[in-house]
Amino acid sequence: MTKFSTIAVGQATITPIFEADGGSVIEDSLPMATPEEVQKFDWLKPHYLEDDGRLKANLQAMLVQVGGKNILIDPGVGDDKDLTDIPEWANMHTDFMKNLSALCPPEKVDFVLCTHMHCDHVGWNTVLQGDKWQPTFPNAQYIFSETEFNYWETEPQNELADDRAGFAAAVLPVYEAGLARLVPDDYRVTPEVLLIPTPGHTPGHVSVLIESDGEQAVISGDILHHPCELARPEWGTPYDTDPERATKSRTMLLESFVDTGAIFVGSHFAEPVAGKLVRDGKGYKLVV
């Protein structure tokens, strides 16, 4: 098992479930984050930058365990997914399920929660059985933003083919099996787990707040992809559906949790995936 630190939030725990390295793809997604620019921020080293300034990042899910429930957030790319836009992630076979099962067997997952429906956040919703995609977690309720689901159901041609294919292979089969719950973007999943609307990267993108015993953690989703966007929140990705709205959502989220003592968890951050968010000049930084 690839080991990562478990993050305690009161009585809750958050554990990253590693799937694969994501640095090269995330780097390609952030054209403004050049080696020259990111190396201006010393706090990014050594955890989040290579020595030459290349970005470090991961493909991973987050397992939240609280109140007797197992909640899997953003279950990666998945095995056997036939991707064309992102060949680095095509037809993978990884230790993801082994890594997850060491902490929580698939049949014990109570909720699967997707912050949005890009292919690298929904893939393990399903597994290939014969020639059909079947739900991986048959005892779970899959929590999907209704806004997000309705958007992808239209097969938007302005989006990557891989993301449209991901919806068809990893979201629709769950919906057709009757396991999906379409919810508002501010839905409370359990007493401790609340969705925060952060649209812009996609129309129904959400982040996730965990609250327990007076402590808080927020899981970003893809409202930002790398810690360098804490330093420069105006940096976005060409894959934002609405770049202006994404920047506003990113700033809102950061302003909501900066200097509060809350734990900030980056969905694609390399280890350590979490830290305290503090103000740093005109931007922010992560203290780990």
C-alpha cells in the first residue's frame, strides 16, 4: 500500500488514497505556472516542486471516516478507462483498490461523493465487468450535484471528449442502477459533511467541508489543482468552463478559511496534502 498521512479533524479522519502520479498532466493544465514563476515561492519546496521547478501532483481520492460512515470523495480515473485526450491516464491498472481496501472494503463504502464530473474524479465509480460498466460500490449512495449532472447529461461539446466519455462510463451506469442521489450544491451529506458551492471549473463544482468537535477541514476539489494557486489565485486552467467564475470561487473559498485554523486539503496536492492556510502578502500559503 502507498502510505499517506491520515489527517485528524476532531473525531473525523481524512486519508488520501493514492492512484497515480499526476504531475505532468497538472503541469500542462496550469500554463502560467512556469518553473521560473513557481520557484519564486520558497514554501513550495520540497514538497510541491521538483528541484527544476516542475510541479508535483497526485491522482488520488479522499476517504473520510466520521460518525460511523465511510465517505469516498473523488474516486480517480479508474482502471480500463479508454481516454484519448489524456493518454497518460488511459487504460490504467493501478493499486488504487488495494490501497482503499486496506482501510475500507468496497462493500463498506457508505457514500461516494464527486466534487465534479471530470474523468479523473469519477472513474472508480464503476468497474468493467465483461463489456459493461458496473457500480464499484454497490452499497453506497453516490452523491452528485444536480447542477453538475444536468450539465454533463447534455454532452457539452465544448468539453474534453475524455470527460464526456467519463460521464458515460462512470456516472450514467450508477444513475441507471438507481444508486445516485442528485442534490443541491449546498447539500449536507451527514451531520459532519457539507457541500460548498464553488462553481466555475465546472458549472456544479463543489468543495467539501468536514466539521467535528469544533474543528474544520475543507477539501478543495479542482477549484485549484496545485499549491502554487494559493500564491497566485488568479492562475487558472484552460479547462475551467467559466474562468472568471472559477477565480471568484477560488478566492471566496480561500478567504473563507485563511487564518481560521481550518485544515486545507488539496485534492491533487502531493504529500503532505493538507496544512493550515495563512495569508502571505497578496496571496496565501500552506503551512504543513
